[in-house]
Amino acid sequence: MYKEINTIVDSLEEYLVERRRDFHKYPETGWKEIRTSSIIASELKKIGFEEVLIGEEVCDLDSRMGLPSQEELDEAYDFAIANGAIEEYAKHMKDGKTGVIGILRCGDGAEVAMRFDIDALPLFEYDGEDSRAQKEGYISVNKGSMHACGHDGHATIGLGVAKTLFEIKDKLNGTIKLIFQPSEEGVRGAKSIVEKGHLDNEKYFLGSHITTD
């Protein structure tokens, strides 16, 4: 099983690099992750996930904390649509209804949740000539927003996990819930997902954060 998983993961390198750089180029801060969420939802569907929750299915709207002003939310939607958001999904994510949950059912067994945060920080990205992102064409185009905390990597890891698990789903038991959490910064998005009931039946919950050595 481990050898098979390693083979699958190794085959995803080009996809993952491309996906991470795309998320990095179009960062969106908390409750504004419309483009990001729409692409994640689309990718999960392409992978083969039959259950992909979006919009009001993801968060309890009354439990959202730190929601931006309506003007900011409107501007975020316009940015997302102008920069490649998939409107089929994005239209359900307006007004701070971001985040995505993919569910993979593999028969009887425990329910397991894995969390991947997707929001950026309200920072200006360094764009000097020695910037790798600048030189290789994935510098932030959303001025004042930047993936400075690695959530572009987390979202990408989530899609890699989704692809890998789907490939071996016939060898798995139980239910796997992949939570692409909005508005992690400030611990704002988690509460609304919990209040929606998505963790009520989970036996195990996994979360991680990338780092450098």
C-alpha cells in the first residue's frame, strides 16, 4: 500500500507545483476565498468526488467571525470572477460563503476528517528582482494580499491527498472528509464549520502545517 501511495504522489509533482503557484498568484484573505474555493470544488469534481459541499453547506452563517464589509465582499467577488474563478461554483460563495468540503465514502468504518486552510494574509508581497515568485511569474496580483503563511501549499496538499485517496478508495474503509477551511487566520473559520455539525461524527481529525528547515 505504501509503495502504491508513493508512486501516486510522485506522479503528481507537476500538477501540485502548478496548482500551488496558481493559488499563490491569486491570494484571497478570510471570507474572500472565492476564486480559491471555486477551483478547489472544481478540482474535487474532476477527481471524481461525488459529494462536494460549497456555499451555505460548509459554514454556519451566523457563526462566522470577522466577516468583512459588504463592499469588501463585493470587491472580492469581482476580483475572483475577473481572475479565473469558476462561476458555476463561485456564485454560491458570494458574501463570505467560502470554503469547500469533499466527502469520500468507502463503506463501513470510522469517519475521519482532514483540514486544509486556504486563506491568505493582508500583506504586500516582496516583488524585487531577486524574488523567485517575480522571476518565475507567480507573484501575487492581488495587491495587499499574500500567501505568507503557506496556505497555498495547504490547499494544494489537500488536492494531492484527494487525488491519492481517490486512487486507492477501493482499498479503504470508512468515510473521509476533506475540509478546505476558510478564514483560518484569527481562528475565525473553524467555529462556523464546527457549528454546522461537520465534526459531530468524526472519530479522528487530522491537521498539519508546512514548515521549512
